[in-house]
Amino acid sequence: MKASDNAASSSSMNEILQNNRKWVDDKKAADPEYFHNLAKGQKPRYLFIGCSDSRVPASAITGTGPGEMFVHRNIANLVVHSDMNLLAVLQYAVEVLEVKDIMVVGHYGCGGVAAAASNKQYGLIDNWLTHIKDVVRLHETEFLRITDKEQQLRRLVEMNVIEQVRNLAKTNIIQNALQRPNPPRLHGLVYDIHDGLLKDLNVETDTINEFMHIYGVEAVEHAEEAAEAAQDGKVAEPAAESKPASKAKKTEEEPALHKVS
């Protein structure tokens, strides 16, 4: 590395450290006990699952401060069932922190979404982007009907958020939470970088209930029934729609996860 590069790197990090000290001074000036209180522990209400894009800072766009939001970010805000990082964050947020709301937050102009729709090869990331291509496959008819390229990508951003919320609902972490009182509510939002506003997609998760025999806690039992029926040359009846125990106890203040809003 050249001496000039070392100097630039040192200057850049000094700026970060100076910004940190100024932030600390500002916080202490407003509240001398700010960091003392913050160090006592966290009890965030929200889990934010968003994109790694540097233009989408989780706390800034939601107006939340330290201690209010647990955050997980990855390229194109995906909920992948084999992603142990995401699953660890989700389980900790739901079962330990007991968050009340989980948000999947995409954004218009997402580079990951655009790359997945381009049919070009980018390297290692192509394996990750395959999950977005799966979204295109699920909604191919609607996707191809949109002739304007920009509008097509904007709609794909929305489709991706919708599918990632549904992926959340399929996890055993959320399925188990549904059996307890006051499970977390799931939300799908899109951030528009052009005006800074968040759009609520009002994602429905009712479709998951149609496949409770696959995604729900009855999956193993139904699989056994289907296997026995297959041996007898019969077609197994789909399992009855499961209704979480928490629904019987829901209140207006804490509705159970049925319709995401």
C-alpha cells in the first residue's frame, strides 16, 4: 500500500472517531445519564430486516433510537431458511427479546433486485440472488406484463418484500410463536429513496394457512398420514386449517398474526 493510501485511510478513520466523540458529547449534553441507562440492557419493540444498502439506515428512516430496534441486514433483505445468521437473529428477537413487530424493509432502486432481474453473471453473489429469481418465477405473469423497465423493477422490489414476509411466516420460529399469546406481527415495507417515505404493503399471510399441513406444526403428522394413504392407494385429505391458540386470546391492542398490516 502506498504512503498516500495509508494517509488517506488514517484520515478517514480519524474522521469517524471525531464524529463518534461529537455524538457522545451531544448525547451527554442532552442527557448526562444517557449511556448509563443504555448500558442496563435492551428491550426493543421492533426487529428490522432490511437491505445492506448504505442509503437505507434502519434507525434514521424509522425515527428510532438506540435500544428501540433490533436489526438484521443483508443484500436485498432476504429471509432465507438456510441462513443461520438470519435465523439466529430472528430466534433471539422473538424468544428472548420478545419483539412485538417484525418488519421486512425493501427499497426501490435496490441493486440486488436489479442484478437478479438482469440475467447477467456477477460471481459469488449470483447464488444469493437466485432467491430473488425465485420470486420472479412465482410472479412471472405479472412481472412480464409490466413493459416499463423501471416500473417492473419497482414492482419486483415489492414482490420480493411480500415473499420474504411469507418466508418469515413459514419459519418454525414464527410458527411456534403463533402458539403463544401475543405473537409478533409481521409487516412488509418499502422505502423510497427519492422521497424518504416508507410504504406499507399490507402483506397478507393468510395463504400460509392454506398450506399448514406443509409449513405448520401438523406437517409431520400429515406426512405420516399421507404416507400411509399412499401405501393403501388412497389420496390423503389435506390437514384441517390450523388456528393458533393465541387467536382465542387476541385483543384489540395485540392482534394475532392473521392479517399483516
